[in-house]
Amino acid sequence: MPRISRRITNHLLKKNQLLPLLYRDNRISELAESDLRILKSHILQHASLKNSPTRQFKYLKSLCERRARAEPLEHIIGTAQFYDVEILSGRGALIPRTETESMVMRLCDDLKNYHFVNKKRRRNLGNSFRVLDLCTGSGPIALLMAKQLYELDLPYGFRILGVDVSESALKLATRSLEYNIKKGILPKEARRDVGFRQGDVLNPEPSIYGDGEDRGLNHLGKSEVHDEIKSFFVNECQVDYGPMVDIVIANPPYISANGYWEDTERSVRLYEPEIALVPPEKRPDNIADDVLREDIFYPAIEEFATYFKSKAIIFETGGDKQSSRVKAMLESRGWETGTWKDYRGIHRNVVGWRKETGWNWLLLPSKDGMSYD
């Protein structure tokens, strides 16, 4: 990395002596100044440093040095703001992105404006609204959806389950749930309504119950992951619920091996788990050979959506070309489809719905959301 010119260094030093450290990694003065403001605010939250400017500066400098080594700001301060929830941050999981935040908010705004707007429909739901969040990571999608759904005050409530293969990511998700409850961002009922389970959606382990045992739950026995999902969403006394979930939403690993090294930032490669970004090299037996490695999660997740009779599915993708491939895959499997653009005009999300469900409102213009087509 080229050295910072003396002219730029002097310019930064005039503003604050720590700015050259923060400028070192991103080379954008506005970002360096923003990082400094956030780190100063973080320092002021430490009561033990309140009356000691010297100790405050020493600690602030140590944080700036960590940032200069490309450590993500979210790791340094311990949390990532994800719209109106806070996600605990660490090496075990991907830091939630703005694009994912926009996807969730658009879905929640459209649910409010188009799906739950009819009072008769709300009264006749009959069961809690059920969301399956696959590849949940540290749980940002599940927790933000929970926050938004509580505000809708659904007559029969809701249930959200996040599933991920990573034990360390799920620990962050569980801790984030408690963190948001303790801060009053989520109510105590979130412990009942939101859950996280470990499971590999690409290579699910066979069910320990076998095909003949169902513990009173319909269709138990496909795999351990399916069992966990079924147990979370269905009461023991229910024999046949019909559609198990209303919507499957997923932000799976979708970056190619080459793209990981060519397109991701150094801080991402150093501090965020590759497993959350790049699909494994070994593909599942049921994924066709002509499916690109970066796409293998999408057909696997679609199988979960079909198995649980989901009314709709929403994917985050890497952009236009991948969205086109995922869209074609869904259409070949009988889904009505469309795409959403992100704030840069990139087709970042693929949405699908079963024709008979009436969820075609997914393509209507978002009225209140952060992202518009």
C-alpha cells in the first residue's frame, strides 16, 4: 500500500492528530473523520474514563491503531447498527450490510402496506405469521423483522426462526437477541417468538427419528434441520398445519472464489469468516453440476421453501447476473418471480411467490421503504 503523502498527512493533522491513523486503511478523509467521531462517542460511554482525559486519549489512540490495521469499526465497538436493532459483532459472523438492511425494510414495509393492510385479512390469518431465515449468521434479518413485526401488532403474533451452520455465529445471534431485549429494543416476548438453531442447509444430517416416527408432528423425518424447523413452528398437538411458513428469506454465501480475492476489501478477508461469503468447494449431491459454485445455496434453500410450503421466498444476491440466474432457477421450479434494486440500482434481491398465494404485491412499488425500483 503506498505511503500517505506529506500534504495529506499535514492536512489531517491540522484537524486531529489521530486522523492519519484512521486514514491509513480506507484512504477517504470523510470516512476517517466519521470513524473518529464514532470512536470518541464509544470512549465517552466508559464511565471509568470519564474524569481522565489522558486515559481517554490513550484508549482512543489504541482503538485508532486497531482501525489502522483494517479491523472493522463494528468489531472495535462491539456492535453493528442494523436499522433500529443492534447486532453484536465479532470474528464469528459477517457484519450485516446496508443492502441486507434495505431488503428487510422493504419486505416489512410491503407487508404493512399490502399484506396486513386489510383488517379482514388480519383477523382471518388464524395462525401466527411465520418467517424462516436461512443462513442467518448473527441474526440481523431475524431480529430486525421481529422489531418491525412487533410494531404491526399482528392479531395472532408471529414466529421467526434463524438457521445457520456456524456455532460461533449463532452464539452472536443468541446474545444479540438478549442484548436487544435488555436495552428495551425488543420486548421480553422475543425470547418466545424468535429462535435460532444450528443446521447445515446444504448437507443436512439425516433425521434421528427416521421416516416412520413423527412425534405427532407432520412430516418429521427428512433431516435434523427439517425436524428443528418443524418443532419450532408447529405445536405438538397439531396434526396438519398446511403451509409451515409464510416466507423464507435468505442472505446465503454467494461470492465466487475469485471474487473473494479480487473484489472484497482487505478488512473483510482479515476479519470476517470466509464461510459466510464463499460457498464450499464440495457441492451437495443433489445440486446439478452446471450450477456455479457461488449459486449452490439458492436451489438448496428453494427446496426448503417448497418442503415447508412457503408462500414466498426472498434472496439476496451479488448483483444483476446472479439475480438473473437465481430468477431463472425459481421460474423453472414453478415460482412467479421478480427482482428488487438496491440504492445503487443493482438487482440485489430476487423475490418469488406461488401464484395461488396472491403475493404478487411483492413487485408493487415500496411506499415507505429504503429501496425503490
